[in-house]
Amino acid sequence: MARPLVIKVTCGSEDPERLNQAFTVASAAVAMGAEVSLWLTGEAAWLGLPGRAEEFELDLATPLAQLRDAVVGAGRLTVCSQCAARRGIVEADLVQGVRIAGAAGFAEEVLGDGVQALVY
């Protein structure tokens, strides 16, 4: 079995390839059976809202909404609490299955036994 994977994405659509890569790796790891947690920080926080991933386009890339749904369906997708607050985002605004949590939750996840953490 694959070890747990925690991914933090620190950019939004201003850096489309890096953003897409984080979601692609998270989705691929989910498909491989890994326990995946994807954290959206900074401008990526917007992608926790309905319609935002659907608007994102990148040539030759799997639609971001499809990647997001794979992570939500079999992993965990979290929007950073401070990032959400700065943007006026609350839990009720989010795609079903997406949560808001803070740095303590992120630290707890990445410090778990056998966890691999990646930052994009």
C-alpha cells in the first residue's frame, strides 16, 4: 500500500501548470490507492468553490474539476483557514466534501508516520 501523501498547492490560475500539476499528482496518487490530502492555499483557495475549477483550462490537461472530484471522492481536500478568511470564503461556500482547516491541521498531517509531503 502506498504511504500517505499530503500536497500543498500555493498558487492559483496565475501559474496554471504548477496548479494543474498539484491536482494531477494528487489525483494519480488517489488512483494508486494512496491516502491523499490536498491543501489549497493562497489563490488556490478559490478552487474550493463550485464553478471555479470548471472555469480553469490548460491545454492537454485533464479538466481540473475532474481531478478535484477524484480527490474529494477518495481523499481529502482542504482550504487553508487564513486564506479562506482573507477571501471571505466560508464552509457553506465550498464544494461538498471540501473543508476549511488551519496550520495545526496541516502540521498534524505532515508529521504523521510515513507521510510524504509535497509543495507546489
